[in-house]
Amino acid sequence: MTMNNLSPQRCPLCGEENSCAMASNNSNSETPCWCFSDKVPEALLKQLPPHQRGKVCVCRRCVDSFKSQQQ
């Protein structure tokens, strides 16, 4: 599997399994996913291939890593 062909359950940046409720089609769960309150930075989203933007979720680990590098 290439990074361009990842399933929605995998992070498009690192390829690891993604626990995002939106990616796993659990968006109707009672507990909203972390990405509803802790948004993915726009600069990180720009690292995604254009055809994946808005279609796959970036994992929390990649978001936290990106934010720590920005500080």
C-alpha cells in the first residue's frame, strides 16, 4: 500500500492506524472525536496530497508532533 492509496483508517502522513471517529465512520458516537475540538493546523493539512484533503484524517500523533515543532 502506498501513501497515495491509504485507507481512511490510516493517517495520510505517517500511514499508521488512525483512531479518528470520522475516519472510522463513528461520527455519530456520543463522544465527539478529538479533531472536533483540537483542529489540525492548516500548514499541516497543506502537506497532504490535494486529492486526500478533506477525505482522510490526520492522526493525533502527527498533529501533536507538528505543533511541538512549531513552538
